[in-house]
Amino acid sequence: MALTWRSFDFFDATQIKIADDETRAFFESNDISSVCSGSESLFFGSYDGQVRIVAASWKVVRSFQAYESGGPITHMRQVEGTSLLVTVAEEPSSGDANNAPVLKVWALDKPVKKTGIPTCLSTVAINNGKKPFPISAFTATEDLSQVAVGFANGAVTVIRGDLINDLGTKQRIIYESDEPITGVELHVDASLTTLFIATTARILKLVVTGKGHGQPPKTVEDNGCGVGCMAVDKKTGDIVVARDDAIYSYTLEGRGPPTAYEAPKKLISVYQDYIALVSPPAPAGESDTMRRRFWGTTADSIYTFTLIHPELRIIAHSESVLTDVQHIFQIWGDLYTITQDGKVYRYHEKTLPQRLEMLYQRNLYTLAAELAQKSGMDAQQQNVIYRKYGDYLYQKGNYDEAMTQYIKAIDSTEPSQVIRKFLDTQRIHNLIEYLEELHEHHKATSDHTTLLLNCYAKLKDIDKLEAFIKSPGDLKFDLDTAISMCRQGGYYNQAAYLAKKHGENDLVVDILIEDSKAYDGALDFICHLEPETAYTCLMKYARVLIEHCREAATQVFIDYYTGKYRPKIDVPAPAEVAPVVTNGGFVTGAATAVQNLSSLLPLPYMNTAAVAPAPQQPAVRPTTIGDTSLVLSPDAVPAPKYTPPRPRTAFSSFIDHPDQFIKFLEACVREESLSEADKSDIYTTLFEMYLHKSNEKKGEAHREEWEKKAKSLIEDGKTTGPKPAIENSNVLLLSHLSDFRAGTTLVKEQSGLLFDIFRSYTSAKDTRGAVRALEKYGPNEPQLYPAALAYFTSDPRILEEAGPEELTRVLDKIDRDGLMAPLQVVQTLSKNAVATMGMIKPYLSRRIDQERKDIAENRRDVAAFRTETEQRRQEIADLGSKPVVFQKTRCDQCGGALELPAVHFLCKHSFHQRCLRGGTGFGDGDGVEGECPKCARDNATIRALKKGQAENAERHELFKDDLERSEDRFRTVAEWFGRGVMSVPGAE
């Protein structure tokens, strides 16, 4: 056995106490020929051909005779997750004939009604060329589509087909040799099935299905194994083979690295990450003094059961067994063995914390970390192991190795626990290493950054300080803390370098404005940024920049908000590089970093002339104080793509700067790509600023100038849409607050508030203005005429100013368009004793004459309707009381002489009976029975009209709608009354 193996007791071994007498007797009878597990049950095959099923209670819950001949069941396989069971038995020979082994597939969930045993889905006699050799190995795929059987004579038979549905199978002996077969295992991939064959002298592989099918077997290794020493690792699919010198694994590519473990091996099984081994007793010739002294004469029959972890080289469990271990199987989460004397042992793996504690007790922390990784422990719990290992090394005084372990556990260790141990000056290098790793893992806080910078300062290690500040990649420290410390110490250039390097443009501007007071430099820095970044900085310091750089800042706002912003690009002018004295090497590194950031403008007061560009890349040297550079023309720079923000976002930036604000608004007004909402905001604000400027100073010339601009804004400031650029309510409010009367009148006219304009003239007693407004707006606003009539007759002076001709014109318009009823006109004029009877006499005379004509016409219509009604009533009465004489001599249908039989109607039409359809003279089938064909169409029309009137009589909404839209409502009521809308339903 190799010396590198470490022994532990990771398993609890207990003997299963079988309470059921029948089951215990079966185990003790030594009648178990084969065992398999699956689907939460155990299956035992016996030498008499019976199958017994044992549940978790260790009681036989079911048994059946699988083979009537009583042959021993040598191999079994249960398909996990199904009720299928495969059994293989060697039928006893009869006479001179040698019976072939028989394979059966059972459906355990389908018992036969008569016998109660499971249904046998298929039965296959395994072909071995009629040679009487026992089966030495057996395997099958999960779907039972392929089965491989090895024989002791060196033959291997493969069975293919549908064993579940018994649709037929094919058998073929794919391998024959003089060496007995000791193991067969199938390796199934998506499109390739490979059979591994083990003999006593070699290991071979053969492609059963897929690419390479039909080729002869390939020898993988020229060493074989014993029966029971070949297994498959279900987790990896590797084939595991045990020999006396080592444990070997095989894949499709060949043999893997072996695990040396010297011991005789009789039986193996793969359980999770472990391999279970059964070692036979040592040969009698070997001398083992200690064993013989302890076991006495039975020492030569002692077997050894061992569980090893090949990857960790751990002997997880080892014990001596007095009798041979016949079977190894795993079920219910544990490993079980059955010995020759019928005893069952369970091996339950201890919990991971228990196993780790065993390793801690022996200070095997490295092995504990490997075990935790193999067991799938999460990283946070693994860090606990590293921390324990670090504490162990720290107590031994090995501080460098301890720090290495603490760094491994850095993700889940409280940094203060480690930092307190290394605060001694002699261990400051270890502390710096730990703090740097904290920053690398992004676990550092502002306090850690401060401590690390203080350590650098204490050691005066400027190179490390600069390397830390200029470290590439993502930000690994608290930027605000580092910048704050530089600013507090007066190192503004270093602070600005850090801010610029990490894209903190707002901090750069903050340093320039708050610390350096370089307002022009800050604005110039902003102008070199990309649009999105520049907008953030511009809005943050807008009021300060407009206060100190009014014209330049206003122009930047105009360019940005009108979509004309282009970042400035500085190109160094050809000039000799003068030697520049650097400060501790920092400026050189800072300038190099600045040159790499071509999209950023370097800071003022930061000279980078001493930095030489790389040979393969042209240098873009930034502008600094003392440098000479050439600024490209804005037109030469391609316009970046960005969406200008809404102009109203900049309004608050121009507080207390009306002139710059007006300049900004006027520039925005000239843009044609503005939305309607933005136009409304700009026009309204610009209108307000014009009125504000008009009231700023005294003097009519000044006021008229700005009011003219405001008025032109209202007149010409309409958008192409249906809505004006400035809301009417805003214009009225602003005009009222600024006493701008012209704006009020103009917006009312534009908004169609014509009545309000006329009312404003009447309120001011401006008769001439009212007359002009009536002439201008009257055609579009007819209701102005009734208002004008009331206004002209409200006061004698107003009537005199207007004149009788204007009053007559108003009355004519009212009469012609029917704007007021005569009674309403009289009531309006009677409110004030201003208008005389002579003024309205022509109007009243015309109205009376017209109404008399209407009355006379109505009376004539009434008389005509009454005469017609009386005539119809008389005709109806005559038809009901007087005889009717028919004198027709010709048929009204065919025109021939009228002959009997004839049909006469009260309408004075006569027909031959034969001329009427149907022979009865009752119309053409579409009218009423007994109706005259000649009058049928007119009668149908009358009935349809009457039906329509009856339906409309119930639809009162039509009547209401017609009444609301009618100019003569009395006439409308009379028409609907004639249609029967007001008749009583059901009345005759």
C-alpha cells in the first residue's frame, strides 16, 4: 500500500437487524444467487429460480417463480424509474442436451390474473454456440435495446431488439477468445455505443452501434482483471477496473491515470466518489504475525472491506470481515453488503462537517479544502477552511503563508479580523498585501483605502502609491476617498487625474471650479466631452458658468440645444519638446494616462510635454499651460449623434441673466426641428421676457420697442398645426400682468373670441369701435346683432352716435336671418325708453304682413284638407250602405269581353276568374287576400307608409332631434302629430 494514503473513518457501519422471520431465514439460507436494486426496492434471485422483492422495512413483500425449471438466477437488472426487471438464469441440462441460458423481461406492475405473478414481456434464449459454459458477465442499456452477455469460454453475445414489447431480437457473438470473460460494460453516448470487454488477460473495446460499427475489437490494455473487478462510474461514464497493484479507469480515448493501491481485490463497486473493495484473505504461506496473534487460527479466512477515495487518496473506511462478501449494492442513499453467512451491513457516510472536523483535528487543512471542493461545498464555506488554516499558520509564526490563506478566504472573512493581527509595523508589508487584495476583490471600503494610502505614505513608497492610483482595469478602491485625500492635501492635479482617468467628469469640473477657480478651463474641459457627458456637467454648473463666462457659456448652451454641438479636439502643433521637471515621477505617469484618454481634454496646470509618444502611435498631446496647440475648426469635426434635450430644461440656468436668456430663446426659435410642445414653451417664455424687458426701464421708445417684438411674436408665432404656439390663456395672463392691451385684443381675435372683443368696446362705451367690430365680426358672429341692438338702445347718446341707419341695418339683419322673434325684439327695445315706435314701425309692419300671409295660406290648406276628408268619408259610407252597379264589359287584365264566371271589386275593376292567379282572384300572392291586382301596389305603398309611421311613432328620439334642429317648431309638432306620434297606442 502506498504511503501517501491517509486512513479515516468517514462511514458508520451497522448491521441490519432483520425482524421478519421468513426474510431472515432467506438471508441465512445462503440461497442468494444475485442481487440488484432500483426503484426504491431490492431484488434477490435464488438458486431455485425464484425472485424476491424486499422493501425498505427489510421484509419480503413479494416473490414469484421466474423459472419453472428451477435454474439459478445468475444476473438481474432493474430499470430505474420503471417496473421492468430483467433476469438471466442458466437452465439445467436435460440428458445429453445443453440448455442455453434464458433472459426474461418482467413487468412487475402487470400481474397475471390466474397466477398473480408478474407478466413476462419477453423470453430470449441466449446463444453461446451450444457450448455449456456459464455466464460470467452481464450488462444492458437503460432502454434494454442492447444487452451484452459474457461467458466463461471467452465468448461475448450481444442481443439487440425490443425486449419490452417483444417485437423480436437479434443475437450475434461479437467476440471469441480462449480467455474467460470477466466483465462487460456498455458506454452509451448520443450516437455511439461502445462495449468494454474484460478478460483475464486484457481489456478491449468494441463499437456496437454508430461510427466504427463492424470493426474488430481494439485492445485497450494487455492486462485483464478478475470476475467482479470491473464496474462503471455512473457519474462520469468511466469504466473502473481493479487489479492488485492499482485502480484503473478507461474512457473512449483510452486508459486514464491509475491510482496506486496495492492489495488483492476480489470485488469492487463504485459508490458516489468512493470505490468499495473486497480483499480476500492473505495466502497461507505469508507470515502476518500481528494478524495471527489477534485472530488465531481464523486469520487465514479474514476478508477486508475497504472504501477509498481515489482522487483524495483517502481510505474512508476499512474493516475486517470474518466471511466472504458476496454482494455489494447501494440503495436508499447508503451502501450495503451481504456476507456469505447472510448478514447485511449498512455503510452510511458521515456528514461533511463531521468529516472535515476529523481533518481539522489532524491539522490537514489542505486536504480538507480539497474534500470540500469535491463535495460541492460553496465558496463561502470553503473560505472558512482557509481562514482556519490561516489561523493555524499565524499561531505557528508563519505570517507570510498565513496571509496567503487569509487572502484565499477574503471573500467571506471580516477584514477587520485580519487587519488587527497585522497592525504591527514589522508586519506592515503583509498588511499592504492584504489591503491590495481587498481592493482587487472590490471588498475595500473607504476606511481600507485610507489605511492603504497611509501605509504607502508611512513607507514613503511613492512608486506603489502611483501604481495604486494608476492601476489599470476596473476601479479597485473607493474613488471618492482617494480623490478627497488628494484634494485635502492640496494635490489638485493628482485628484483631477484620478477623476479623469475613471471618467468622473463632474469631479473634474468640481475640482476646477471649487478648488482651482478656473471657470474658463472648466468650460473648455466641458466643450471637449461627448454630448451626453457634457450635458451632465453643463447642467450641474450652469449658473456658475453663466455668471463668470456669460457669453461663452450662453453660446455653448445655444450650440448644444440646437443640435450643433461638436466636441473640441486639440492637435499638438509641431514644436520642440522642452525639458520639463517632473514632480516625483507622478506627472509622467499622469500625462501618459491622459494621452491614452483621447476623448478627454487634459486639465490645466498639468504639463505633459515631457511625455514622448509611442513609436507606433502618433501622440495626441493635450493643451496645458505652457504648451502650444492647434484647435481644429468645429466645422472640420463630424457632428456627433445625440438628441438635444428639451429647451425648458435650461430655463432655470438663466435666472438673473435676462439678456443671455433672450439670446438663448431667440436662437432656439430659429430651429425648425422643435416639437410643438417645445415651441409653445419657447414662444411663451420669450413673450414673457419681452414684456419683462419692456417694463424694465422708463421711456416710451424703450417700451414700444419691446412691445413691438412681443406683438410680432403673437402675430407671426403660429405653428403649422391647429394650435397656436402660445396658449391664449398664457397670453391673456401675461398681457394683463404687464398691462399689454394690444396683446389682449390680438389674442382674442386670433382665438375667435369675437363676442368678447365687441363686449370690451361696449364696456368702454366706445360706440364707433363697437360699430366697427360689428361690421368686421358680424358676418362670422351673428349673435353680435342682438347684442348690438341692446347696446344701441341702452342710452340716447349711444343711439345718437350710432344713428338710425345703423339701428335699421341691425333690425333688417335680425329680421332677414331670423336671429330674434318679434316679441323678443319688442321686449329688448322696451327695457329702455330710448327707441321710438317710429324707429321700429317698418320692421313691425313687415313682420305683420308676413304673418298675415302665412295665416291665410294655412287657412286655405285647412279648408282643402277638410273637403278631401269629408269626400273620403262619404265614399266609405256609400260603400257600406248602398249597392254598387258593375257595368264593365271588358276584363281589366286581358282586355277581352267579360264572360262568366267573373270577379268584380269595389274599386270598379272586373276580371275573368281565369285571369286571376290561383283561380280565385286574390292578387299575385304578395297582397292581401281578396285584393284587386290593379290596386295592390298602391295599397301596399299605403300600408308601408302607415307601418313606418307606426314604428316612428314609438321612436321619440327622432322627434326630439327633429324638434331641436327645426326653425319652426310649431310646424314640426304639427307634422309629427299628423304622423301619429301623439296617438294612443292600440286605439282604433
